[in-house]
Amino acid sequence: MRLAAVTTVRSECDIIESFVRHNAAFFDRLYILDHRSADATAAILRELAEEGLPLALSRENYGIFYQAPTMTHLIKRAFDDHPWDFIVPLDSPCARRARPFSYPR
């Protein structure tokens, strides 16, 4: 079974490498679109691709991010490349901090 994943990233240099390495263990190819990163994210992704990880990289510089058409474009690109059995959309790897939960009194 051949599996691909699609995701978008933006300024994720602190966690992008671990995100890519982790997911590369499960998917045959990762399609990653970098949307206007202002840090070293793009450089890290290029280095990981040069290292041989199965990445298909692209970049957009539009001021506004339209998630639905962007993800549709990535999925179509993936199907144009290969007849994948499944294509899985992944959430952006941005670090999320949860607020501490407190029970109502």
C-alpha cells in the first residue's frame, strides 16, 4: 500500500525537522507547501530533501492563505505524481500550548 501526506507550514523552524522525520517513517512521500515562512523553515526542508527524505516541496508567497484551494492543489499534485492508495492531510506542525484546565466551581 502506497501512502502520501499533504500539509502546509509557516515559520516552523523549531519543530519542522522532527515533524518531517516522524511522518516520513509512515508515509512514502510528504507533500509540503511552505506559506511565506520568515525563518529557516524553507532551508531546513531543502536540507532534509537533499538528505534523501521523500519530500515534494513547494512554496507560496500570497499574502492571504486560502486553505481549501491550497490543500486541493496539493492533493491533485500528489495524484498527478503517483496513483496513491491513500493521501492523508496532516495538520500543520505548529506547537500548540493548551491552557491548564480548571473545573468550574
